[in-house]
Amino acid sequence: MRIGVQNKIGYLTVEIMKPAPNDLGYVAWVTDNNKVKSWLIDSMSPYLMQRFIRLAIAKEKWEAIAKTFYYGSVETQLFELNKKSFTTKQNGQPLSTYYNELVAIFQEIDHRTVTNKEGVAGIVHMHSMTARLRVHIFLSGLDVEFDQICGEILRKDPKLDLESTYAYVRRDAQQRQTIGNSRPVLEKKTNNFICSHCGETGHSKQQCYKIIGYLDWWDFSKKLRKNINGKATMFDISTANGSISPITGEGPVVLSNNLTLDTILARPGGTARDNLPPLIS
């Protein structure tokens, strides 16, 4: 663009040839040739500069660049650009980064697209179809968190163009972020009490049944639980005469060859068999 504004395009074509050193215009040609060369070099990355900086004539430099970056026919270039637009995804990038990357691809496509439509109506129709396609490409590449907003956009009538679609999604993303930042953090409730009296977890000493007494629904037939030292925890049970007796252990009782009681609680001064209830005659 700078070369065209300065009216120096001829230095990249055959329009302005290098004069003989004894020609009166030779000095002016050298000056302008160096200007065009510097403009070309300034537009390159440091890596590319090293490849083209030693070419002495601007036209030679331009031809070398054209050969290096020739991608084939316009149709081939359009195919590659369209494929790139369909495969470009957000993939966790910021929304603006993804949008700008797509727009840059679309601009390259527009630069290489020639319409065969005649008249204003044909051109407007083509642009309308292209705009809708690009909205679909943009929406299809968004992260899954925008699935709901994509459905809203596709149901809108009249249809949104690409810029309006981006603005719509961007507002939703900002609202989502605002709500997320203002949402209170709920602390997870945990119960890490360890009773200092019986060693069981899940309650404190003030809530220990061994101190305050067992509730009516307490099941004394279940197996003894282990305390933090791995030893059996002592429970109190009510005996048949209504007195309270501690539990000292548990064990099986063989009643006959075919009948064994697996778990019988033992109390002080008696064996597991002594704790059996009387048989009903």
C-alpha cells in the first residue's frame, strides 16, 4: 500500500528499468529503488528479512517473495481459507481472540472472491448468504458453554449479522462472568468430631451416648464398633432384670451341630452362652 501511495509500483514491474550508471537518472533510480527495498523489508519478520535482504534490486526482491509465498490458483487459496474457517475453534481462548481470528480469515476470502452476479440485487443476495454462513461458522466454533445462546441466536428473526452475533455472545459471556464473580462461596459442611470419651467419630463428648444414655431406638445387637486405637468400644446394655451392664466382648455360641449364633455380646462375669435368653418351653 505504501509503495502504491508513493507512486513506486513501477519499481516492482518492468515499467521502470535500471538505467546505465552513466545515465543522468541513475542516481535518482538508486535512491527510489532503495526506498522500495526498505519498505518491503520493513514489512517482514526478522526471520524473513534474512532471506531477502541481500537482493540488490527491488524487482528481484519482489519476484523472490512472490515465488516463495505462491499458494497456487485463487480457487486453491479459497479452498484452504474456507477449510481453515471451518476448522478454527475457540478451544478455551478469549471470545475476542477467537472472533478476530475468524474475521481475518473472512477478509482474506473476500479479497480473493469475485462475484459473477449482475446487478445490485444479485450482489446483495450473495452477501446475505455469505453473512449467514459466517454466523454459522462462528457459532459452531464456540465452546460448549455457549450452546444455549447459540440456539437463541438461530431462532431470531430477522437474522443477526456476524458483528451483531458477536456482540450478543459477548454480552452473555460478560453477564455469565459477573454472576460467577458475585456468587457466594458455600463452605462444605464437615463433621470431624472425635469423642474424647469413647473414641468414636461423628460426635463430641457432650453428645456421647455412653455418658448421656442411649435412646430407645438404639440397636444393641449390632457389632461393636472400633475406636481410634483399634480396640472394641464398651457399650452398656439393659439386662433382663432392668439393670445396666457393660459389654466386654462378643463371640459365637454353638447350640448344636446345625445351629450356631454368630454374634453374642458378653458381659462381665459371664460367657457368651450365659447371655443367651431362656428357651421357651
